[in-house]
Amino acid sequence: MAVLPIVISGEPVLHRPAAPVTEFDGELRALVDDMFETTVAAPGVGLAAPQVGVGKRVFVWMYEDQEDAPAHGVAVNPELWIAPPEPGLPGEDEVEGCLSFPGERFALRRAPRALLRAHDIEGKPFEISASGWFARILQHEFDHLNGLLYVDRLVHPEHRGAQKAQRKNGWGRPGLSWLPGVDDLEG
């Protein structure tokens, strides 16, 4: 297993829909193992394949503070249904971050519940109903598979703050990444 570099906003793989996984093989297993290792090193609660430069519909989660699913899991070729978010601006308890927009945090209103249908590493289908922060994590990672970063969903004034952070950090162009355990961008 290896810690993989995490690409930063502006890398093309982050901004286009990922391709379905067609082979449930050793290559996929190795990618997922590396994604878990990278999530631990980051540290994060989830990671999508596009964030490590792989345009495949796969994400992992590592989130123990919920009872909806195993604390660690992988979703291959997921589908996600969400309840409509409450109207209004997000509150301080809705602040999230992203390993591909490292070290920055912004408030984003998300749906309180989500239904995930996906395949596991063996190709077996499963379904999870999630709520609260776990539902938020699933929505965040699923967005990555559709070419969206959470900052793409922000509304004013949070959106303006994210644009300013991107300019300040020199992001928004291809070729930028960071290596968890070596670079301390999430600090």
C-alpha cells in the first residue's frame, strides 16, 4: 500500500465526470487500498478516485461516528439520492473542507439524508441510508465523481471566499498536488 498524491483544484480529472468501473480486479483492489492509506495519512473522512488522479467512479469513507454503515467502506459505481436541503443560508455547523482544496473550510448547505446504492470491492451491490454528517460525506464524495468540488456549490459570501483562497494559493491550474505525510496542507 502507498500514500498517493492528492491533486488540487484545477487538475482536469477533478472537473469532469469519472468513468464507470468495469473490472473488479487486483488493480481496483490496489487503488482502493492506496486510497484508504492516503485518507489515513491526510487525514480525511473520505476520498474519491479523481482526487488521486484516477478518473474512475470509486470513493472510500472512514467515518466511525455514525451507525448507518461500516466505519470504513468503498463505493464503486455509486448512485446517490438525497432529500432536498433545507432552504436558507448554511450555518456554522455546516462547514466542510476538501483534500483537493486543502486547508480551507467553507459552509455549505447539504441534504440531511441520502440513499447510497453502489457495489463493493467484489462487485456485490449494497445500499445504505445515511443521515447527518455521514450523508454529507457521501454527497461530497459523490460530487467528486461528477466533476464537482464542494466549492463549486458554495453561495455568496462563501463562494467569494473560496475564489479568494484559490487565487491566494495559486490553485485553479493543472499540475498541482500534495502528498499527505510529507506536505502539511491540511493543518
